[in-house]
Amino acid sequence: MQSRIFGRKTGLRVSELALGTGNFGTGWGHGAERDEAKQMFDGYVEAGGNFIDSAEGYQVGQSEKLVGEFIAAERDHFVLATKYTLGATGKEKIQRTGNSRKNMVRSVEDSLRRLNTDRIDLYWAHAADGVTPMDEILRAFDDLVRSGKILYAGLSNFPAWRVARGDLLAAQHGWAPIAGIQVEYSLAERTPDRELLPMAEALGLGVTMWSPLGGGFLTGKYRSSDEGRLKGLGVLIHTEKSARETAILDAVLAVAGELGVPPPHVAIAWLLHKAARSTTALVPILGPRTRQQFDDTMGALKVALADEQVARLDAASAVALGVPHELLAGNAGRMAGGKLEALIRPAVPVA
């Protein structure tokens, strides 16, 4: 597995695929027992991976405990990422959730204990709570960086305008910069193409992309069964609910057939193809529940998509960019055609 520098604001070296540990544990009633989780972890390390993603709430805290156990022997080798905001159990009182400094400080201490480590390499605010000011979040991150309890900070599931504002505030005040963003992104979910990914590219933010298989949708398995995340967890899943989803899945299955590989290889290879052409790091987060699922996914590293196959997948999964992007694209075309004057001068004189 190759490594990449995580964005243009850090020197942090991360592997091209991250290992998501949301299925490490059984606290949600759907996940992996310790031995199965260890097999997935071992397979990832054997493949050259070093980027581990967790959260305080994954499997009611079990994920962080298992990750802490697994990385203990070679702690310095791993880039350890975890998140706060949503609480650890889903039943917390109001002071133990949200983006506030109070909850951040409480959460980081709890995560450090569960992970059995003295610092977290990349600490994410898991989701925007809609109320905490950005300067409070960033100043609290900066204090944790200065104390050595976290090394880098990032924003997960935040709107682009809040990330951009935060990036500017951090630069103005000399606070620790925002290192990156985490967003859902896959062939099934491409709306970050509108604002989030162009923003990250412009600002030099690293990007981790969760649910690269659309919750299992892009494997094609839900055409014949509802077993897996669809039935076991029932959230964070794409289904074949429109002509667009059908076109996407048809394209993935067709390309997989042409290459003689499983559909997950195609979905992940498409993301890696996109990452290779980015000036900042785009890192898919794998989220397997079994060692077999992990092995099936890792084969994507050996898949090379032809330009024509990428174009088909792009076309099937494309989303409307909306205002103002489509207007600007149209104007760019007219300007390229020598019609700039028509854009800035009315066709009918104003009286």
C-alpha cells in the first residue's frame, strides 16, 4: 500500500486506504467480535496500512478499546484518528454531546483512556451541532494541540461554508490549522462534488471518505438479499430506489465483469483513481465487518480502470451541481467562444 501526505497543511504520512473500525465490537448488536476484528486489523497492517479511524461512540466505546489494544505494541507506527460530538452510548445527557469546548475536553480524556495512549494523532469533531461557534471549536482544538493531547484536528460532516470560515479563523489567530475533512463519498454519494471537495482542494485539506461502498449497496448484494448492514444495522445505507442508483449499479457490475473482479474492487478503484489526480490526499475509509469482507475489498489496490471505464462510472453517478456552478460553467463556455461582451452588456439598451 502506498502512503500519502495528508493535505498540504501537514507532513502527516498516511496510507492510501484507512481502516474504519465502526464494526470493531458488538455494542450496536451488529459488528465483529474481538478475534474477527483482530484478523481485519492484522490483514490491514500486513498490507502496509497505518491509518486507523475510530470514534468514541463506535460500538458504545468498544471500538476504541479494541483499537487501543491492537496498536499498543507499535503505537508510533500508526496514525490514530478518533472523533467526539455524539457521545459514547447514545444515551448521554445534553452536556456530554455537541461540539462545545466542555464536551471536547471531556471526550478527549475518555478516548485517551479507552485507547490507552497519551495522544491522538488526528482528532475530529464528528458532526456539526449547528450551535457551537467555530472559534470555540478551533480555540479548544488549539489548546489540545498545544498540550500535546492531540496532534492534528479536523472537521467531519461539516458544511463547506463552516469549514472555510474555520480555516480562515485559524489562520488569522495563529491557531492549529484544520488538517482535513471527513465526508461520505462514493459512486453512490457524489454531492460533495458541489462544494466540499473543491473547497478541500483549494484550501489544501486532506479528505477521508467514509462509506466508500454505500453501506454495501455498491457490492450488488442487495439485489438478491437484505443480509448485512441493510438488515443488521439499518442506517447509513444506499439502496436501489431510483433510476440513478440502478444505472450506477449496472455500470459497476458491467465494469467488474469486464475486468473479472468483484464489484467492490471497482467502487474502491474508482475512488483511488480520483485520489491519484488530486493535489491533496483523498483517502477512502474501509469499513469491513469480517476478514473476508476486508480481503474482498483490498483487491482494489491491484485494479487499473481504463479511461473509458472511469468515464462510464462518472457519467452514471454524476449529480447536478446546481447554482452557481452550472451557470458559471455555461458562462465559461460562452467566454471561450468569444461572447464575453454578451455576458456583461445587456442585449437591449437600458433607457
